[in-house]
Amino acid sequence: MRDGRKGGGFSPWHLLLLLPFIVTLWPPFYNMTEPTFIGLPFFYWYQLLWVLISAACTWVVHIMTDE
């Protein structure tokens, strides 16, 4: 019995949402100061970059799984 919700199933597109989660879980990879970008150490601009990438991944998954 459907309760009026859209979607509800698994799609391979949902795996794209794991990318930002996994990449930011490994701090030794980005725990450094060089290279800097506009005066920001690598640690900060790498994290800010993944905020934008995460938003883009979420948008793509939403568009591709919207029924």
C-alpha cells in the first residue's frame, strides 16, 4: 500500500551521496597547510570545496531520482 510518497526505492544514484562522506572521513589526507589558495591553508579550502561538491552531488541525485 502506497502512502502517497514519491520514490522510496534504492537507486545507484544514491551511491553518489557517499562520495563526500567518505572523502572527508580521512583527515590524514587533508591535514596539511600547503598548498594554500588565496591565503587559506589546504585544510580549510579543501573542506569548503567539499561543501560545494556535496551540494552538487545532492542536486544531481535529486534530479536523477525524481519521479
